[in-house]
Amino acid sequence: MFGFGKDDTNALTMNQPHPDSLLDTGVQGVISKPLDRVDGPKKVTGTATYAAEYAIENIAHGVLVSATQGHAKIKSIDADAVKAIPGVIDVITDYDTFIRNSQQGGETSAPTQGVRTIDYFGEIIAIVVAESFEVARDAAKRLKVDYEPLDDAAFDYEANKDKAEPAPDGLIKGHYDQGDFDKAFENAPVKIDVTYTTPSQNSAAMEPHASIAVWDDGALTLYGAYQMPTSDAQQLAKALGVAQSKVRIISRYIGGGFGSKLGIAPESVAAAIAAKQLGRPVKAVMLRQQVFDATVRRSNTEQRMRLGAEAGGRIVALGHESITSNLPDEDFFEPVGIGTHFLYGGENRRINHDVVRLNWTLSGSMRAPGEAVGMVGMECAMDELAEAIGMDPIALRKVNDPQQDPELKVPYSSRNLTRSLEEGAKHFGWDQRQAPGQRREGDWLIGMGVAAACRSNQLQQSAAKVELHPDGSATVSSAMTDIGTGSYTIMAQIAAEILGLPIEKVTMSLGDTNDPPAAGSGGSWGAASAGSAVYLAAERVREKLAKAMGVKAEDLTLKDGMAIGDNRSVPLAELVGKDGLSAIGEIKPGQQEKQFNQASYGAHFAEVGVNVVTGEVRVRRMLGVFAAGRVLNAKTARSQCLGGMTFGIGTALTEELIHDPRTGKLVNHDLAEYHVPVNADVPQLEVHFLDERDIHANPIHAKGIGELGISGAAPAVVNAIYNATGVRVREMPVTLDKLLDHLPAL
Amino acid sequence: MKLFDYARADSVATAARDGAVPGARFIAGGTNLLDLMKLQVETPETLIDISRLPLTAIEEREDGGLTIGALVPNSDLAADPRVIERYPVLSRALLAGASGQLRNKASTGGNLLQRTRCYYFYDPATPCNKREPGSGCSAIGGENRILAILGTSDQCIATHPSDMAVAMRALEAVIVTQKPDGDRRRIAIGDFYRLPGATPEIENVLEPGELITHVELPAAPEGRQTYRKVRDRASYAFALVSVAGIVAVEGGRITAAHLAFGGLGPMPWRNEAVEAALVGQEPTDAAFHAAADALLANARGFGSNDFKIPLTRRTLVATLRELTQEG
């Protein structure tokens, strides 16, 4: 075995730039190509096994019970009547251990536990387990719960928002002040002071949250639908009070997460407790209404935007003050101003986050927490400022495109905002845009809008293993997940490129915490983090091949399963030996993220039609131009952006969770009345990528892309509505009733 | 879902007989009933499966109309060449509803009997007089964006969700039924539905076990036809307001008008005063607004659905312009 340990580790901490990449010198030619998903055939043939689909012997079916009060104490639960129903095995109410709400993503502590006191309508309080799903669901509905309402409930945002308090410092500061905002704003030659609101939203992933819990000799295997199995297993172990080594999570296929599956949700703990108590495996799938009621919502936001500028457009005062909501005692707050911190210049800044405590579903991360809704305030305010100055909105953004981070005073690792705007404008035909309310085709008022896109880039500690087998094929394994994004495919492409293998020769294993730990899918960090781990593992395997061949690694060429060097060409199978070669790669963030501001950028362009009779808004076309470092797979990257832009259409036009202010109940908790855009709402979307490499980000030179497509998409649509109609609607979503009164009389 | 018995009917007669047993419900496509059973909004003791009864034909009538079997799927009805040619308002209304998959399953008879999509009706955790008589109406004083502005009562402000039934109301369809005793009835669609009043749980005049077997469409009225549906997204959303319109103009005057509305009331809505305001008039905006005045004279909003009043006016006026414009 040429003196190498079987699984030695190639670790890299990003303390230095990494200008050379094997992805640039590889000759296999698979990286960046628009390859089909390697997991696609399994998904379309139904052979990809999702969490709820594992065929486990002797499984019992659990259905969760939802509280029908918004803020109350449970006095008693009449389990006996339900236990008498034929087929019911048990009703389990572990008041102290059940989790009140989902845990936030990446946390390693237990979620808030204890459900005897109800804090929001629909909180999960029990699990009924039966021999069939149907019996369990019926029994869950029939379970009688006696409540004692609590009189300090806060169900109504408007009635409680005066009680908002500064958010605790977290991912970003709760309150941030720089320079003298008040004075600069007061003295600014041009200023706007407007308030935008966005409602609560739900991720509405196609697959509901689902867990199957199987105990074996004190160790738990949980088949779950989770985005971050490594930290989810830590959360679950702590919630259950068992050692971390005793919990294994398997999440091989996930039907979308969009943030709602970052942390563990109530079904996992309930299934695990029930399975332990009953001594048999238990499956728990949340009902669609429970996914809405009892996982996470994106908080509603109220955003006061104050921008002060010089006549030439340069911003001198930038204020972005938000109020969001969450349950009492939760640290998370929607980081509305996260992008505002670095998107535009301006010496005098105030970026504040206040939180009001409501008895509503937990708020947490949903696709691009912060930017997705914060950029509605920021980018619509920029549109208003441009108009107040009499400037083209693209020109205004270019004037305020800073040379360095305006707060941290560090350079950007790579930033192509202006180029995105310019290329997009050219391609979209921005010069055809007319003054507001001027363009009409039949009953449709037509307008164009633009907005910047930005999303902070993150690298998270992650590991992956690459094995090269005696037959010349390879396996890549990691606790990373593919939540529909394309992780399986891009990780296979990275390994194939570096090892010189056709993509078919690479087998992927993801979503199992028995494999090397990874940060999972969240915050757009998955590809860069897990991809870099694969890079490092493959790099080490490549070094071993060079050694086996007796050449220097830099003199080795790998292509189509052959090692070429020193005027020789040898099949890999001859070099790997009978035990194969393997290595673990591990990436960690380092000084580079402190020395540089790292983010992805882009520009969104939208053209909408507004029906002059009814106020219906239809998006006619959209273009997104994005610069996110190396594109690892042109097809899956494009799909990520299409999905993000579609979310943006939803934010602008249709998506809104409605809480009944009398009870805190979420009234539209299903896919019929919570309106995500359907195909007919989504026109041809165009996506362009700018060629970019980021040597400060990671060895694969890629930045986050999963959330870039949503960040800025909604305000482009909203600004287009203004251009079409001359009406500013500052309350999302822009449903027709908000336009109706402002349309021309018939 | 509560456990239930299941029986497949082998004839209309046995279906009607078995359907008369308390707790029995007919099931055809099940696109609405199954959802409601899962939520335990509906808790039948027995499902009588009528889906294999021979009620799937669309046949010509002597009066130039069509007789539609109650089990004709919505997709087939929308795609029937005779419907497309003679009743485009119906074809358009059908295609404006639900999704392709649902239209493949949904039956003509079942579509007429859809339950309201009121948020609170769908949620047994909240009071609802329609679901649980006497428990109260959560929509009044609550969220009512999608609910009714016409024909409401203090007990219920639900809307009927069908698009198809709105077109059928404009076409003056007749609903043919068979009772458990074998008697057949022909019920004008205008007499079929009931206002909620103090008994919102009773939505139509069907008696226990009475099975819809056919829908008769009389010969299409003179005039141009259209169906305009206004909704919160471009597809797969119930109507905020919809208009089924058939209007004839001759010699510069409106000679006939048939108008029915969705999204406004507890039944596919028709008000003959609206049509009377139009017939004999020149097709002007003044006449159209007079028609809207007649329609909305008793309209009442409940907060978040107030916008439906101006929206209805605008949609009606624009639809009438479209139906009467020359060329």
C-alpha cells in the first residue's frame, strides 16, 4: 500500500487564498458541464427512498396531535377513550421531552422542550400510535384535550408591535449604528422615508416532515427528511438525553427543505420517544397543516427605509430599521438587514432589528433568511430614491457600488454587481423602459423593474471521503445532503474531474451521519463546503496515485480511468492495489472570511403586466444575471436560480400566511390557500452566469448560489408593478385588492 | 379519517336506495369528499361508490341541447367538440377550475356539489355553522378574503367554489335526479341551491339518497359567450370573482343577456334584475354600470373581502364590453 494510511485526511483551513485549483487543470472535462442529475433516474422511477418510504418490519404508525388553542395550559388529555379504538396501540404524551417547536439550523443544543404550556395554535402535544396510519389519524382527531386558556396571549401583530424590543446580537448585530445617521439624513439633499411590509411565509416544501425511528440496543436510527444530519443528530441526542454516538440520522433524499428542515422538527422527537416506549419502530409524518402550523415560518417584517442622498445619487445616510416577530424566549430573528450591511456604500448607517413576541409558530430560516425579504425594503427604496433624484435606478446602484465593505472596511473577495446590472440591462432591453404608467397593451399596463441580488457567502466545516476501488471506480461519501439542489451531481463531478473518471464511475453516498460529518444544505454553503471536502479528498487520492506511479503529482494527468505521466499510460485499476485507495478531505473556514467580505451578486430584471380592470399582476418575463464564482454544473445551478426567482414571484405576488388575530390560528395552512406560484404564474425565466472565480472562498472557487436567485427577485417584480401603473404598493404580497383603488376608473 | 363502510353501486336504483341510509354519501371522483374526510369535516358511515354507473355519455337533445351524464369527467366535458362549439362559456369555466389531474377525476355531478372552501369550514378546530350547526361563524369577524358578499346570513358567509356551475347557471341547466323510490326529478339549477339563512348546513334541495344522474343543457342562447375568472394566482385558485356571460346584440341594442357569477355568494349567483337592466339598452358603459348597480345593490363586505364589491363591478363592466364590442 505504498506507505499510505487507508483513510488519511487532507485538511485545509482557509487562512490563505487558494489560487490554484485542480478543477482548472483537470482534463476530464466534466466540471461545470450541464450534466443531468445523477440521482434523476432514481427519482423519476420512484426508486429513490424518501424518509417515510423505508419498509421497516413491524412498524407502527404515529400521527401527531395538534393543540387547538393558541396560548393555554393543558389540564388533561383523555387518552383512555382513544386507546379503546381498535388498532390504537398507545397515546404518548411526554410533556417534558416533546419539543415545543423546531430547532434552528446548525444549533447543537436541544430545541425548546416542554409542551404542557401551549405557546401557539397547532403546537404538537402528543402522538397517537396505531397499527395503521388511518386509524392513528382518526384517533388523533378524536383525542379530547382539556385546556385552561392563558390570558397573556399575543395573537395580533398590530396590537403588539409597540412592545417590540431590540433583537439580541446573533448572526448580525441587533442594532448597528455608524457615523451620525440622524444628522446625515436630516441634511441630505434628497431623502425618502418609506415603510415596506412582508407577511409571514412558509417554505411549503413538497415533502412533509417525516421520521421513522428505530431503536436497537439503546441506539437510535432515524430516517428523516433533514437538511443538516450532522447537527440534527446532535440536537436529537440532546433532546432525548442520549449520547450523540447513539443517534444516527439517514436522510438520503429530501423533497425540498428551503430552511424548514434545517433543524429537527417535532415529529422526530415524538417518533423516537414513541418507538422507545413501545419497543418497535414508529413512523411519524406531519400532516400538511401541521407542517404549516408547527415547523417554522419566515417572520413577517415591517421595514422602515430611510435613504438620504446627494443630488448625484451618492447615499450619505442609510437607515433600515425592521420589526419582526418570534415566540417568547427564542433568540432567532429574521436578519432583515443582513444584505444592507454590505450592498451599498454610505458613511452614516443605521441597521436595526427589533422583535415583537407573538404566540405564533416559531420563526426561523427560510430560503435566504434576511435578504429574501430585506431586499424588498432595500431595493424598492432604491427604486423610490432613483425616482426622487430623477436618476435611472441602475445608474443609482452603480454610483453606490462601493470599493470595499462600507462597515468592516475590508475588500470584497469578488464582486460583480455593476457588471451584472450592465449585462442584464443590455440583454433585457432596459433602454425600452418607459416612464411609469405609459405602456399599455390592450387591458394590460406593462412595466419593467430592476433590483440587485446579493447573498453572503459562507464556508462551513465539512468532510467527505473518496475511495478509489480496485476496479477503477470511485465512491464519495459524506453526511452532506441533496435536498433537490444537485449536491449528488456536483460532488460526483468534482471527484470525477480530479480523478479523471467518467461520471458513471463515481458512486455517491450522502445523508448518513455514519459517513464523514458535513454542514449539510443550508445558507447556500453546501456546494462550496462539501464540494471542497470532496476536492481535498480527491486531491489526496490523486497524490497517492502519483506516488504509486512514481511521478510527481503535478506531472500526473488523469483522464478516462487512465493515469498518464512520465511517458506512460496506466489504468487506475493497476495503481490502486487490491484494497483500493482512499482519503478524507476536510475544509474549515479561516482568516479569509475575516479578511474579505465574501458574497455572491447579481441583478434581477422583471417585466410585468397589470390588468387595468382587475389589478391582476402577471409576470411576463424575468432575467437574472448572477456572479457566484465557479459554476459547478450549469444545469443544476440554473435550476437553483429558477427556483429562487420563482420564490421571488411568490413573495411579490401571492405568498402570505394569514393569522387570525383573535386566536393566533393560521387560517390558510394548506397548499390550496397558501399560494405558492404555479406554472401559469411563472413565465420563461432566463438565467445568465458571469464567469467568475473566487480564490478567497475555497479551493473550488465557487460561492453560494442556492439563495442568490431569490434575493432581489421580489423587489424587481414590485418595482416593475410601479413602472407599469405608477402605483407604489409597499405591502407584500401585491394582491389585486391593493391596486384596485388606484387603477383608472372604468 | 374515520373508518367507513364501502359499497359499489351496480345501478342507479340501488345507489339511490343505499344512499338513503343515514350516514351514507355518494362518491364519484372523490376530489373534494376525500379531502374533507381526511380532515373529518365529512364523516360518512358508508360510501356508495357510483363511479361505475353508466352515466358517462354526452347526448344530443331534441331541443338542440345536450344531456350530460353525471359521471362525465370535467376534462371530457370541457373537451367535447359540441361543448366547445355551442357552449364555450362552459368549456372555459371548466378549464378555469382546479388542475388537469383534478379535472380528470372530478365528475359533473360532484362538481355541482362541491363544498365551500371557507378556511374555517375546513378546520374542525374552529367553530363553523355549516360544519357544526350552532357552533358559530368564525369567518364573520375573522379572515374572509375569499368569502361571500351576496346572499349571506348572520350564520354563514361561505361561497360556492364551482366554476362549472356558474356557467351552467348562465345556461339555465336542469339537474336530473333519481330518488330512492325511483321517482325522477328535473330541477332548474336556479332552484337547486339554497341560501344559508339559519341552516347553512343545508346547501341544496336534494333529499336523502337522491342521486344526480344527468345535467341537461337547453339549446345555447343567442349571443357571444365568455367566462372571466379573477383569482389570486393564474391557475389552481378559486375565483375571487367570476362572470359567465352570454349577451346578444342586434341593431345596436342588447337583445338577450344571461349572466351568472362565481365567488360572490353561497351558490352560483344569478340575479335577473341585472339582465333586465341590460336587455333593450344600447351597449354603453352607462348600461353596464346600471347592471352592476343591480347586481351589487345588496352587496355587503365583511372586512377583508370588501374589495370584491369594486372588483365585481369592474369585472362585470369589462366583461360586458368584451361581449358587446363590434368586430
